[in-house]
Amino acid sequence: IARRASAATRAPESEWRRINLAICQEVTHHIHEFNPEHLTIVLMAFAQMNFVPDRKSVEHWVHVVGVGKASEFAPRDTMTMLWAMQKLGFTPQPALLEAQCSNAQLRIQDFSNQELVTMLWCLTKMNYTPSPAVLSAFGTAMDARLGQLRANELSTGLWGLAGTDYHPSSEFLVRIEEAVNARLGLFDAQGLAGVLHAMAEFKCNLHPETLVNLEREVMAANSADLSTKEATLSVKSLLAMGHQPHDLLEKLKQPVDSKDTSENDFSDCRNWSPEQLLTKVRALITGSGAIDPIEMSMLRYYLQESLKHMDPKSLASALMALAETTDEIGTGLDLDVVCKVVRDNVTGLDTLDFYDVVLSLAAMCAKKTFQPPVPLIVDLSSQLPTHLPRYPTGDLCNAVSAYCLLVKYAQHPPGDAVVALLGVLIEENQDSFEGQQKTDMKGAQIFLSQMSERDFQERIKMMMHLESSTKSQMRDHASASSVAGGVSALRSEEEAQGMRPTKWQ
């Protein structure tokens, strides 16, 4: 049968198909006489010719032989059958995989390294999770052979094991790191991506030196071998393990193979213009689908890098996008870059852009992802006399509340001149404030008036411990109204807890 199948590839297409269909009929007729080796030879021959038999026939074959004679399968037969079915696009029935995994557990010592890692790879590609007992056997076998596996076998095996529900022990994770370190320089681009993905899935707590070395390995990969898909997977994995691969991201700004991307995939976002980045961020945060936090971290990184080349108006829009997408997990923000860009452009901001920048920075503070440095507060304070008098009542209220939040997180008193200016503006607009605005501005005025150097640190400590009372409000809403409500909420909480009631009054 194998010889006839091989000969079919040299026949005309009509004859090639006729021969293969005849073989399928013969296999079905004689299937009860087949042993495991016979079945794997036929499936392998079809896989090598890319000829896909009808599904019912294949399901019948593997049920009769793969399930009924599972105990007769040698490790190579199991590996070959699963590999061929995966290549042909068949997803085996659970009964077949359960029977083969149970047999593999009993014969695990007989598996060669290649057979073991290929079976793990096949099970993950088929989205099948074996029983805990079988997984334990596979994990123990992988652990025992870490020192024997070649680089490509280590990558394949770890990738396959990471696709199951297996949870390696901390000792196993240490040995994985040692095995990967020992093979640095031997992985190809695909192998590196697989290793990084597996270690990220296992939540390996790698040494910083190991993470840096892995980033360098990916950077050293031949650009012709490093597809966009592999580059993106490597970056995502490094980010998931808490490592910011700045050098790798810089290198990937150069064009790479984009055959794996589509217009709906932002793995190629390194090549986008600032306007494209902003458009994509807004589309993601307004969409109904779930946002992958690691991919969003990548997108934020490139948006952050593009800040350096933006004009003041684009900078204000970018900061708004960053504020709306920043959360408590994997922000990917380099705050030094953000602060430097804002300080370099603060004098070029018009009144509306200044408003957007202040509220965006305050929203990042509210989400606990940003602590403004003192020089930034000084620069922002210097621009308040230029912009605040021009705001209508509502915007003035929001801007003052946002500024108070920045002062609180910077732990730096705003200065008597700023306090006096805000006091005058609040008094002048007192009759225009409505409802909650009056309460917020009165609280802001009291907060700022007590920001003397003498008692500033004591007040900040007292206000910081009230964070829990407003944390959910400030985290869930990055809008101007929620930022504005922060000062009022802090004041009300202090009154409720009996703290400094006479000063609040």
C-alpha cells in the first residue's frame, strides 16, 4: 500500500486520485486485519501526499485500530498516527486520545526524546488535555530528560507541555531555566519563540540576566528567519514575564516579514504612524471585545515611543489615549519618557491641549500607574496663569480638581502664587458653579490653602491612607467628572472619620 501511494504522486492527477480512493476502499475492507504499524504507514503516506481521505473512513480506521488495539501501539506508532492526523487536519475523537494517552503513560520509559516531545506537541495542537495522571507522567519524563534534549526538542516539548493544564513545580522551573541557558545560541527563531512562550505560560520567575540574554538571542536571530508572528510572540512572552525588551522593540521597528499579519492584527504596529496608533487605541477601547493586556502593552509602548516625535496637539491626544488604556496590569509605560516629553512641550500647548494633558496625567495618577515628579508639577504650575483664566466654568472645575490630584501624588506644595491664583479664580466663578461643582471647588480651595511647607508631608500621609475609599471610583472612570469628584470624596471621607473637622468647616 505504501509503495502504491508513493507511486501515485508520479501519476496524472485523475489517476493519482483514483489510486488513493482505491487504497481507502482496501483499507476499510481489511481494517480489522490491520495492526498499529499498518495504520500508521497508511496515514503517513496520505499525509506526505497531502491527500485527505473522507472523515468517516478515517474515524472508522482509528476506532478499530487506535482504540480497539491501543495496548499494541509502540511509542513510534502513537507519535506517527497523531502527527499524520494533525497534518491531515483531523481532530481525533476523545476516546482515541484517551486510549493512546493511557497506553503512553504505561510505556513512557520506552519513548525516545523525539517521540515524547512530538506527542506533547500533537496533543496541544489538538487542544486535548490528558488526565492529571497522564500529565504527571509526561511532566516527570520531560523533567528527567531536560539535560538530554537537543535545542529543538526542548523547545517543542516545553511548548507542548505549556499548552496543557500541567503545572510544573518551582524546582522544575529552575531546571527549565538552567536547560534553556545551557542551549543559548542553538535555538532558531521559531524555537526561541516557543521556549519564551512556554516559560511565560508557566509563569517562570527568571533571573534578570536570563531575560536579557533571551532578548539578545531573539535580536541575533536572522531577520529572514524571524517572522512577524514569531517576533510578536517573543515580545509578548518577555512582557508577560515582566521584562521590557526595549532593545528588541527598537530593532523590530525595521521592516520584517509581514506575511503573518492582517489589517486587523496590530502585531505590526511598530511600523504605524502616530495617527494610526491613536486610531487603533481608540478603536480598541471603544470596541466590545476583550483586549489582550500584553498586546495592549506592546501597542502602548510604540505609542509612547512616538510621543518623542509628536507636535503638542498630537501629544495631548496621545496622552488621552494612554490614560484611557492604562490599567493596573502591564502598562508598558516608561514614565521618564512621558514626563520629559510633556515638559519639553508644555510651553507649546494651547489652552485646550493643556487641559487634556493635565486631565490625562491626573487619570494615570488615579489608576495608580503614574507618580508625577516635582519638576513636572513646577512646569505645569508655571502655565496655570496662562490657561486657567480662559476656561469655562465646567472645564475650570475639572482642571483644578485634576491639578489637585497631581499635587497630592507628587507630594509637592504648589506655592503661594498658585494657591492665590486658584483662590481668585474660584471666588470669581463662585456664582457660576452648580451643585457638586461648588462642593468640589470649596474642597479644592481648602486643600490648596493648607499646602504650606510646614505641614505638607503630614497632610499627604493623612490623605494617602484614604486612598481605598476612592480607589474604585478613580480606577473605573478616567473621565473628567470622576477626577473632579476625587477631592470632594476625600473631603467627605475625612469629615465622616472625624479628621480635622474644624479646618474642613
